[in-house]
Amino acid sequence: MATAMAVAQQAALGYSSFVAARPSSLSAVAASPFQLRLLPVSRRFPICAAQVQAKAPITLHIGETSLTIPFSLESAKGLSSAITGLLGTFKEKEGAVRPKRWDNMEYRQTEDGVFFEVFCNPNAHATAFQAKYLVTINDEKLRIASEGQLSALKSDLDQYIDSQS
């Protein structure tokens, strides 16, 4: 309760960008499963030039958290094809004789003023089943960054595409 009060006080003092840090299993010392950190308003990710009107929101299940953001069917298909390409990279990686550096997957989209970014580094994970992705959601006043399983993102996207088709 005291931390919620501190967050509210800092938000009232001009700090309006929030970052939900990675789960505590990835950090050495953490008091709770997720840590909340405030950033000054001046720090922003650049927003993509292409903006699309969202038709229906998508709900992403990231660990024990659910995030609902505006999303269009075209964006979902674009992200799904990027993930399919990433899964192909993992297949190539498993069959490779010599180790090499694989390209990262980055997907950026802006819809209804909400910036959405997904990042995955195939070099950091042995297989696609172990792969995690970093998602960043950003608008004028709120910024959320979290890490989730790639398989859960693919499942959420497939469900969204099926429901919108």
C-alpha cells in the first residue's frame, strides 16, 4: 500500500512513464515478482511513421498479467508472419553445424496512438520452446515493458486472428 501511495505521489509530481520490469526470476534481488520503476516524461521510444486504425483490441497473456491493447487484423497477421520467420530461424539454428549469430526479430506498430513493440533474440535461447520475448507498450502517459513466452504470444495471436476472420 505504501508503494502504491509513493507511485501516485511521484506521478503527480510529473513522472508519467511507467515501466514494469522483468520477472524477479531474472533479477538477483527483488522484493516482489514485478518491480515498478518511474521514468521522466522526456524518455520515449520513437513512434513508427505508419499508424493504423485498430478494429478490435487484442489481449496478450504475459505470465500472470493480461494486457489489452488496440490492434487490427492486418497488424496481427504481420506480427504472426514475423514470428513464423523467427520460428524458421530456430529450425535453422537447430540444424546448423557451426554456431553463428542469428538476426533478432523486432516488430513495431502504432495503432490509435499506442506504440507496440515486440523483440526476441534467438541467440539467447536454445530452442523456440524456451524463447522469451520483450514487449513494450507505450502511449502519451504510460509505458509498460514485460517479458513473456514466445509460445504464449503465438497462441494469443492465432486466437485473435481466428476470432477476427
